Amino acid sequence: MKLSLILAAITLPLTAIAAPAPYVSAGDLSQPLPKPYQDGADAKAQIDAALAQAKISGKQVLIDMGANWCPDCRVLAGVMAIPKVKGFVAENYEVVYVDVGRFNKNMDVPARFGGAKPMGIPDVLVVTPQGVLVNPTQREDLDNDRSMAPQQITDWLARWVKPAA
């Protein structure tokens, strides 16, 4: 009986397993850290375009709400700019950076997906191509990136990767 369970587990399709996160370290972060949030960008249009592309690609949309003045937001952007992580993210997500200014811009973006206004940043929404918020209670897990190792941030990003069909 036990042998049949082991054989059944071995023959399960591997496509149901999400991709593992690439290994990174603090030494992989380049300086200065990026400033990805564009003042004056049309967040609604960028999100609409990412959702349309996600319907074609089958990827989820990663909406990174933050600001260039925020050190934690810049650390997240720096980790996402590490070449191994950048490739991993590009393979698994359509990414949109949304500038929140001083909490006076684009604060309505989460409501579009059933979420509340951000209490801290970065506020990272993972959304299906159909507009369903995947991580409603973990959006602000990365709002203290300065105290996290790059691998922890990368593992968080990998946590939400949509398993292959």
C-alpha cells in the first residue's frame, strides 16, 4: 500500500508546482537603488494594459504601489532589478509600478480589486488576469523591506506565482 502511494506521488505532473525562487543575496543589490515610480503616469491605463496583456500571457499582474521617497519601496525595486529576479518576475508577472505620492495619488487602485486603501508602502497587489485580488491580506508584507534579506523578498514574490496548468 505504501509503495503505491509513493509511486502515485512520483507520477504526479510536475507542472502543478510553481517555479522556485532564484537564489539571491544582499551582494546582488546594486547601488543606487532604482526609482521606478513615475510621477504623472496614468496608473489606470497602465493597469488596464497589464491586465489585457495578462489575459494573453496567462501571467498574474503584480501591482507595486509605492513612492521613490520610500526606502522600502526602493529596496523592493532593487531586488526586482537583480538580473535573476528580474527574469523570474518577467516570466511570471505583468508588472505595474504605481506612484502613490505622499499617499495623495492613486489611493483608489486597490478598491478596483476589492481592497482597502494602503496603510503602508510598498503595497503589492497580485491580481489574476480577470481582476481577482490573490493576496488580500498579505499586500503589505513587504512594507519593511529594509529589514528583510533579498531572498525573503524573492521568496515572497515566488509565493504568488500562478502554478502552471
